[in-house]
Amino acid sequence: MLTRLLSCSKETEYEPKRNSTDVFLTWLRHLMGEHQDKLRFIVCGSIGLEPILKRHGLSHTITQLRAFPLEPWSQETAEACLNALALRYDLRWANEAQRSLLDHLGSYIPHHVQMFFGHLYEDCRRRSSNLLSPEDVKRVYQTSMLSTRGHAELADYEERLLRVLERDSVTLALDLLTETAVAGVLEPQTARLLAQSLLLKNSDAVLREVLDILQHDGYLEWDEHKQAWVFVSCLVKDWWKKRFSQSYVLPQERR
């Protein structure tokens, strides 16, 4: 709702829209204070609220809220879910099959765990089999999870950038993510080179903002050992690589 309130097609529209957003959030903050200890307000979303408001200088309007990020499952929880699903649908895991599934995901986001199992279950039904092998996991990952059948669930990783970032920043975010997916890592000097190649005003500031959002919203994380950013999810990395690698150009070759 806030991204819609703040979006504008003309520069002259921005100030009135920002003022309206400020009024709304100030009213909401007052409402929360008035009903403190009586009502509990929960604001949910797949994108971070803080980065959006920070960009528009409105962070002060949500200081009463406490962030409660929903982290991916632990390995133990993901395994328990997969075992419960297999038991419910009378399927058996062959040696290393479940381990292969978790390795392909990399990060155990609940929806992704369940989505992967759903594709495996449909595959077993087509084959009239109740055994899940490592070979089945690898095949289904390529033919279903990374295909157009998995696109609807994963496409939001691309589309929600349009709701969070300015148009020029979206192009940079796409370039940064594609570089990370193809090269496996995003080194700081490569990130700066990509930002400079777009001829953005204040490219360093824009780069910092985009990287903050990509980390805040769970796309990338900093790897201390590699001294570079990497994808949090192997699934998202592989999907992104398959989706955008055809248009990939080496940073050194950009003009």
C-alpha cells in the first residue's frame, strides 16, 4: 500500500504523495499508542517496510514497531516436515534423497521445501512409484523447480524489486543479482563497476541502498570467507541464472 501511495509518474506529484503518506503513518502511530496494551497491530509483507520508508525520509513514523523477521527453517525442522509429508502420502526416501533435496535448496524457506516436495509427489504419481531417489530429486529440480512450472512462485523475487526500488535502481539490482548468479559471488569491486557502468547520479550511494535492500529482503548475504556477497538460497540463485544468464555481459565489457 505504501509503495502505491509513494509511486508517481510526474516529479510534481511526489511531495503531495509523500506528505499524504506521512499523515497516514503518523495517524497510525497515534492509533497504536492510543490502544497500547489493548490491541496488537501486526504488519506483514514479503518486502521490508524499513528500506522503503528510509528512502523517503519517513523512518521516524515507524519507530514504535519492532521488527520480527521470519527466518528460514532449520535443517532439523525441514527434515521433520519432509518426513511428515512422506509419511502422509506413503512415500519413502532412498538413501541421500532427502539430503539432495535440502542441498539443492540451500536455504530452507518453508514454501520452497513444500513446493519441492509437491513436485516430487506429482512425479511419483506419474511414475506409479512411492520411492524418492536422489536421481528423482535432481531430475525434478531441473524439469519442475527451475522450469516455467516453478516460475509463478519464484517470479515474485524479480517483481517485488519493482515495488521497492526506483526504476534506475531496479536495473542495477538486476545486474548485481545476475552477476552473483553467474559468477557465484559478487565482489565489492565488481559491484562498483556495475554501478558505474549505468552512469547513475551518486552511483556509490545508489549502490549502497540497493545492496542494503538485497540483504534486508533475503536475496544476498555477505560471506566473510569469500569476502563477497552470495545468494542466500541456492534455488533462487539457480532460477535467477537460468532466467537472466542469456543476457549476461561481463562487467569489464560494459560501456
